[in-house]
Amino acid sequence: MSEASSSSSARSNRSPPTYEPRILRRDEVDAAAESLAHAFAKDDVAMYFVETQETQKWTAERRWELHLSIMRCIVHAHCLQGFALTIGPNYDGVALWMPPGKNMDGALTAFRCGLMWLKMTLSKESKIRFHNEFLPLLHRTKQETLGKNDTDSWYLVYIGTKLEGRNKGYARKLIEWGTKQADAEGRLCYLESSNDINPTIYKKMGFETVKKIQLTRGPSPVDLDIMVRNPIPRDTEPTAAHHVATVETVSIKDVTSN
């Protein structure tokens, strides 16, 4: 009995495992995409392509498969061209970073990651929203916001944590993975936020909202906050002095809608 009690006590005093971001292997794309799909299951932007008047006639399973397919293509594209990261014991958090000079626009990347196939599976309205509105708006906004730094910045394209992976510091570690590299290289970081709560979190990590844009083909406009982060010298905490000096020609109140 004493040995069993001692062993039980040792287990109870054992610290929980800690996890750090790691780069995904290509054979992990499906698992990471499923994690992101669950993290964004109620996100207005993610649902903008899934919930249309046409797709309301689809089964819930078919709409979920479309949502999952979009995430699968985007994760795969980042495995090919950028950095797809995960953290936690079961893909609890996933982040997609695109480094300077890289993008997922090439025809070969689109073919390899399934974007060409995805285009054929989208409904007519989903296709218009994704290819004719969403992607051009994001490209144009990033170029207008960053100017000459557009291709010389770190771009946080997606970050999400599953419900069971929240409040564990996973998102912070996934963001810091990229911001630390950007700081070391003296480069800007850029992201779009589709959640009203997240800009406050990003701001604590040195990001500043510089612009707002809207997707307007749905029943009501869908807002995104455009956020930029200046490189922060080592051993310096993010302060207002380091926030994007900021693309000064961009008004925080600007709203672009197409």
C-alpha cells in the first residue's frame, strides 16, 4: 500500500506536458485541416463561402465537407509554400504563416493543393464570393496597406484553436513563432481578423488595426480588421511607440467594400 500511495502521489505532482509549435508534415494536412475547420465552424468569413442561398439546399454533411475542403487546400498550400504549424497533443492549435517572398497564387501550387478541384465543387455563388470578391479584396488590401513592404513581410493567414485547446497559451506561441522571426529580420507582420474579440489579443502582441474591410455579397456585411505589426527590438515590450508607425497614409476608419 505504501508503494502504491507513493507512486500515486508522484503522478499527481507531475507537471502537465508543455508543447511548442512544430512544422506540419504533409501527411498531417488532413488532421490539421479538420482542427482548423472546427475552430472556424462558426466564423462569419469561413461560413461566407459555405452558407449561401444555393447551399441551403445541400445537406449539412455536404456543407461541412465544403468547409473542410477549403481548409484542407489552404493548409496544404502552406505546407508547400509557407509554414503550417501545430501545437498540442492532437492538433489543438494550427497556424498558417506565409513568409516574405512567398504566396499560394501559382498555378502549380493551386493544382498540387487542390484549389483547382475546389473551384469545381463550389456552388456558383460560393465561387463568385471566393474567387471574384474575397481573394481579390485581400490581395488588393494587403498591397495598398503595406506598399513596398507587401512582399517583404510575414503574413499570418490563419490561426485557430479547437475548443479543448483554448486557454492554454497555444495561440500566443503560434503567433510568437512568426513574430520572433519577423523581429529578428526587421520585418512587418500582417493579418486579417474576422473575430471581434481577437484584435484586442493581437494588440497585446504588438499588432495595430490600420483598416477595416467588408465582404458585401451576403445578407449582411462581414467585417475584417486589417492589422499590422512593426518589428520590435529584442528585450523590448510591445508599446504604442512600436505600433505600426503605421502605414501613416491609411486611416483606421477606412472601410473598403466591394
